[in-house]
Amino acid sequence: MNDKPLNGRRIFVVEDESAIVMLLEDMLEELGCELAAASARPAQAIAAIPRSTPIDAAILDINLDGQTSYDVADALAASGIPFAFATGYGSNGLKDGYAHRPVLQKPFTLVELERTLSHLIQR
Amino acid sequence: MSESFGLTNQHPGGGNTTGGEMGALVRGYDWARTPLGPIAAWPQCLKTATALVLNSAVPIVMLWGPDGIMIYNDAYSVFAGGRHPRLLGSKVLEGWPEVADFNANVMKVGMAGGTLAYRDQELTLYRTGAAEQVWMNLDYSPVLDESGTPAGVIAIVIETTDRILAERRLNFLFALGEEFRRITDPTEITARATEMLGRQLRVAAVGYAGFDEQETIVTERCWHGGTMQNDAAVDPLNRFGPRIAAALRQGHSLIVDDVESDATLDDAERAAFAAQGVGAALAVPLVRNGRLTAILYADYPTQRRWTRDDEVVARDVAERTRAAVERAAVETAIRDSEERFRALVQASSDVIYQMSADWHELRELAGRNFIADTTHVSRTWLQDYIFPEDQKQVTDAIDEAIRGKSPFELEHRVRRVDGTVGWTLSRAVPLLDRNGEIAQWFGAASDVTARRQTQEHLRLLVDELNHRVKNTLATVQSIVTQVVRGMPHSEDVRGAIESRLGALSRSHDLLTRESWETASLQDIADQALRPFVDGNADQLTITGDEIRFRPKIALALGMAFHELATNAAKYGALSTSAGRIVITWSTADDRLRLQWRERGGPAVVPPEKKGFGSRLIERGLAYDLDGSVRLDYAPAGVTCDIEMPLAAGAPKT
């Protein structure tokens, strides 16, 4: 399965639930990707971006224990790193200005994650 | 000696017509029976005076000698009416007994050499038998004999009754108009009108009745010689019988001068008049668009000659009364409506406002401490009340309402009294003028801030709940993945779990969109199956009536569709691009019958052992739906028939 285009890609994860981070870690591994870093808090995540380079794409949980990850999204956008939101809010749960970003609906399948990451990295 | 006073043969071709008809009568009269003696013996002054009288076009009567023997001309004969020609040669006091005193004075003054002049002298005469008010300009001068002694009196009599009546009618109508302007109560209007007409016509009673579409009397007042009554006993339409009622309905006036001698009345009608003490009657109906709208009537206890003028005045009064009553009724209705509106405004907790036709001007706004009051016309209301980012939304809704002359309705944000953001549900209706154009807008706006805040709070709660549920599902997914890791078929297990968690999650999303109230069957099926036919929507046909289910049933059906689709994707119609799935349903007798039909897929082989999907569909679904589910692995394609009572899933109303 290592002949996939995602092979060796470094993915940045912002997620406050450890179980879900573990799930993502397993899935990424299965897709041949590498977990660049995982952060549970926005400030920590923003600080982690330069340290974790290179980053090919990022998956952001919107709701981080009461805080949102929009600031992280802005920082990623500023660095030119493609990202998708992972959310349980549904597609209309995105704030104005972010509605055009790709969304991964939780819970997501391996296939859906692969499709989303491929979409991000192709761009 | 007829030519002796120069009345004949003096004008060539004049013949016997000289002096008119009266000339002939005078010449043929047997004067010998009178104190004047035969014409031949008349003094020259009498002959001369007689010729003067007969040849005048002005009504003149000469009263000759101490008895005032009357000699008059054609013009006077018209004035004399029924008394002519008996008056000729008679004594004035006997000829006009009803004004004997007046004439006695005339004779006394005239024969003493004096003159008298009266302008518009009112007299009551009985020229036709009935009493008549007449007005005259009267000029009396003595006629002197050869010795210079008054021998008679010449009276120039010009009747001014028509002019006087016309003037009085005008004055009367003017006074009536003034009264109508002053009075605003419909009942008082009819009371005044009947009283004034009664006094004007000098009758015993005048009544007015207005009728509605059902010919029911809606306004009725009757004046009885000084007393006003609301006389329910008098039915102005039917009081004299059906024949007269029918004529009135057709707009014909009833004019009876003398009940006893009126040949148009039958015995029953005469009896009806008599029973009501009516000797002469006048009634004018008002008919509009073929419908009787009012009757004005006047009664007189004995005979009376109604004049053309009486009828004209009565009709005029009737029409003015009806118009005034209608106007007053409208004004009363408007006043009542305004009072009700004021009361409503006072009682309402809503913001009340008035806008100009184009909404450029806010004329008045009572803000109820919710938003600021506007007491003077404001052209800056949009800036004052509406936040800049919301102004377009508001003006768009206004433009649409103006275009359609339809009510404006919008829930929008407003700047509250304290400057903070509030929400209002604002409604305004256009008031149209006579031409159907918008005159202004009346609006009411309620403070829905609390509701909006509650809604917003609820939305946040639902979002948070969703987030938790989804994270929990993802966590379950994670745990399963960790647990099965390294076990045989771990990938199949994980895939199977992921797929079902996904289906559960999507059903959840659908219900969240509908605020967890109901979901339509179409959406439930579509949501569950769409992921399986991604890119080839033709494979799926879903048709059926619009029907909605409560969350529990919606979730159960969603999971069942998912299992059927999973099976179809693995072994059935969705495993080849030629395969098709058709889902149809119908409702009858409060039951839903749904059919799942697969075709075009590979030949179906029944599974050796029923798996999770079969169990969930056949047992779990039937259990949840309180219905029956039949799953058939037919070789041509899987079929599934679901039947359930609608009451089980229909939303509670």
C-alpha cells in the first residue's frame, strides 16, 4: 500500500481528544503518512507549526474544549499549508469566511480521510 | 251699446276679441241686475276704466261702487282660479269671503281717495276649494268719477307665490344643509329633517325610514306636529297595502290629495288611510340600483292639494337626508374604528409605527421602551434604528412590499433604547387610497429579542451536543480500531464498524438539520444511500409521498437502508454499474408500505448464514417500527418489503 500518492506525507493534527488522535495516527500510518505533530490547544498548535515543518497538510478539529481552531487555520493559511476541518457540527457549523474549506465529518472512515488528504495535497 | 265704452270696432279686425275673453264676458253680462245698471247707463269714467282694465296684460280687478262690484281681466281670471267666472259682477266681500276683512279695509281706504300697496302679502285662499297659501303684490288706487270723487278702486294683483315658495324652498334647504353640517348622529339627522320638513310643509306628520338590503328599516324617525317619535308602529312601505308598497318600491311617489275622492284608491286602501287618520298623503321613495333605500312621507289629516313644489321639496329632503345619514354612518364608523385603533395601540405592548407611502418618512413611532420613540417626522429612521449591515435586508423587504402593495413582514435586528442589539418581528400593512394607491403604512413590531436569544442558545446547545456525539462515535471507532488491531480480519472489522458509525452519524446530521423534530422519508433514504452511489446517481430511484417521521423511526430506517445498501454494494445491484435500486412507497389505511427492489445486479445467492445486516433489518427494524419486514434474496435481485403503522412514526401534532 506504500505505492500511494500520500506516501511519506507529513500531516499536522489539531485535536483535543486523545482517542481520536490515536485513531488518526493509525489511519495515517495505514495511508503511508506520517504524523508531523498533534496539538490539543490552539496556542500550542500555532507555536508547533514552524517547529514541525515540513507540513504537507493539516486536519483541524474546530471545537478544542471550548476554544476554536480558527486562529490555527489562519496561521496555517498564512504559511500556505492546506488544511481541512474535522467536525461534528455538520457542514453548516463553519464560521463565515471558512465555509469554503474542506470538511471531514466525524466520525470519518479511512476512505474519507484518504480522499480529503489527497484533495488537499493535490492543490 | 256694447261699443259705448270703446271696446269694439275701434281696432280694425279686432272683432269681438277686443278685451279678450273677459271683454266678451263683460259685454254679455247682465249688468242691469247689479247696482251698476246696464252698460249703456254707465258713466264715462266707468267705461274708460273698464276698457283700461280689460286691455291690460297685468292682472287687474276693479271694485266699483261702495259694494266693490268686480270687473276684471283675463290675467286676473287666471289668478281667480275656480272662482272665475262667478266673481264677475259680484261684491268683493262676498266673492272673497276668506279675505273679507282685508278687502273691507281696501274699500274703505280706496273710496276715501287713498292708495294701498302690499308686497308679498300672504293670504289664504280657497280658489279650488282647498286652503292655499298665496303671496301677492297688491296695489290699490281709487278711480275718480267726473266730479273727482272716488267711484271705485283698481287693484293690480300680481301673485308672487311661485317666487316666494322658491325662495322659501331655497332658504329651507339651506337651513337644512346647515343643520346636517352641524349634526353628526344619524338618528338626530332624520329627527331634524322630518321636523323641519313638517314645519315647512305645515303637515301633521313627517316620517323618514332608511332600508337595508333586506328591506329592513335601519333608521326611522317620525315627527308628529311637534313631537318626535321613533314610531315602530308605522311601516312607511306597507302602511297602505301591497299595491302602494309595490309602486313605492319602483320609485313612484304616492300623492293623495283627498283620500275620500281619490279614484285610484280601492276600499281597502281607503280604510287603511282612514284607520291611520290620514286624509292626504305624500310619500317619496328613494331607489338606488333598483333597490329601495329610503321613504320620506308626509301626512295631513284632511284633504290637501299637494303641489309640485311639495313633492320636489320632499324628494330633495329625502335625498339629502339619506346622504347625510350615510355620511354620518361612515364618519361614526371611522370614529369608532379610530377609537378602537387608539385603544389597541394603548393596550398593545408592540411598537406601533406609521410610515409614508414610500417609507422615506417615519411619521410616528411608539417605542415601548424597546426602541427609541419618534414623535416627529423622521427621514433618518433607517440609520437611527437599523444597523448598517442590516439596512439592505430591511430596504429589500420594504421594496418588495411596496411593489406588491402587500404587507411588509420581516424579523430583523434593531438598535434598542440602550444602543444594544435587539430583535424585532415587524409587520406593516399598506393603507390604500380611493385610487388603490398606497397612502401610508401602519406597522406593529414586537420585541422578539428574548426568543432570538433562546433560539441562539438552543442552537449552540444542539451544536455542542452534536460535537459531543460525533466525538464519542469517533472515539468508539478509535477504541475498536485499537482493540481489533492485529486480530484476524481486523481491517474488515474496522471497515464494518466505520461504515455503521458513519450511517448513524449521517442520520444524526439529518435530524440535527430538522432540529430533532421530524425527518422526511425521502431525505432519510437519500442520506443513507447517497454515499453508495456517489458519481452514478442514476442507479438510485426514490419515489413516494411526502411523509415525515419522528427521530427514533428516522434513525431505525436510516440504519436499515444503510444495511441494505451495504449488502447491495457488496453482492447486489450496487456491485455493478448496470445495477439499479428502486425504492417506492405509498400510504393507505394509516399504514406505510415500502418496497426496495434491486435489479440488474449479479444473480443473487442467499447467504448461508444471516449476518448483522439481515438481523438488523428483519428483526431490529420490525421491532422498532412495530411493523413487518420481509427480506427476500430473490435471484433477480434482493427485495425488501416494509409495512408499518403510520401512527408509530408520524410526528405528534
